[in-house]
Amino acid sequence: MKEKILIVEDEKDIIKMIEYNLKKEGFKVIDARDGEDALDLALRQYPDLILLDLMLPGIDGLEVCKTLKKDPKTASIPIIMLTAKGQESDKVVGLELGADDYVTKPFSPRELIARIKAVLRRATEKEKLPEVFESGDLRIDFARISVTVKEKAVTITAKEFELLKTLLKAKGRVLSRDYLLDSIWGYDHAMEIQTRTVDVHVRTLRKKLKSAAKMIVTVKNYGYRFEAEEE
Ligand code: CA
């Protein structure tokens, strides 16, 4: 799956330019024109990276950054700030608030893409899964695509394995149904019947996991989270 980038910018021409160049590189692109929209999309779509302009109407970029980094649901999404010359102090504040990098306008598409790739690389390195994951009764071997509970092999479908892996990779973070649907089934716009697909798969997966089922925690009206057992 290609990474999804959220562009937060109120200037149409800049969005168009960035979107064109990112799509050419194979990224999926979504955009928000103001801070409120950005916060909403970040929660519902769970992008892999956010390009955040600091000068926005309404809630400004720094405020958006602060809110995203404070919320455990969105804190780990990397943020690259788009700053203007003369915004040096904002840039520093942004980095202190947890933004990962910044690009100063005007920038070349090449520079922007190089920054995006570097930040994404660092983020995936952090999220790398171990070859084998063990917690409580559960053991997952990612290389062999095998799951065992209390040393008994569990028959698991490809989608169920993908679901388990995606939840595990997020390590305790809540993932929305929309996000799971999009990353595992590849639907862009989740309708009710489709979001139910996630619930159905979680239900069968839990049944199969037996004593380890409690590690998949339901977050009401939102989605799911993987919670490893305390050692
Ligand atoms: Ca702007």
C-alpha cells in the first residue's frame, strides 16, 4: 500500500503543485483547507504523514500540530511544517511541539519529496515489527505468517493476519475502522456496510485467538487497539 499524505494548506495553487508532484511519486493525497478540517481528517483517515502549513485561517498550524501531538490517536503521525521566510520562531516552536521537520517556502518539489521520504523512512524504522512477537498466550511469527495461542496453531486468513499485524504495528494506539478498512481492504470511503466488515473480521479473529482475544480492545464508536499483556 502506498503512503497517504495529508496536505494542510489554504492556498489552492500550492495544494495543486504539491498534489501533482506527490501523485507522480505514487503517494495517495488528501487535503484540508483549514485547521479544523485537518484535525478531522487526521482522526478519520489516519494519514502516514502530514504536510502542515503554519499560516492557516481559523486554528493556525502550530495549534493543529499541538493538538495532533497531544492526542494519542494521532501523536505518532509524522508532521512536516511548511513555513514562510521570517517564521523562524514558529518553526522552533513547531519542532518543540513535536513536528518532525520543516520546509521553507518557496521550496522545490524535489526538496519536499526528499524530506517526505526521509521522515517516512524514520517513522517506519520506529514501527518495525520484530520477527516474532510474544505476549501472554499469543505468539506471532511474521516471517512464517503463523499464529499460535498456548502453543496451538491458529488457522488464520490473510485478511485476519493483516488485521492483527496492523493493530500490532500501531502498538497501543487506537485505529479507526475507516483506517483499518482503508489499509487492509483498500476502500477510500467507508460506508456503513463496509465498516462492518472490520467488526466482522475482528469478531472471528477474537474467536480464534481464544485466551489472547482480550488483547484486541474495542474503542466504542471508533475502532480498535492492540494491547499486549503485561509481562
Ligand atoms: Ca497558508
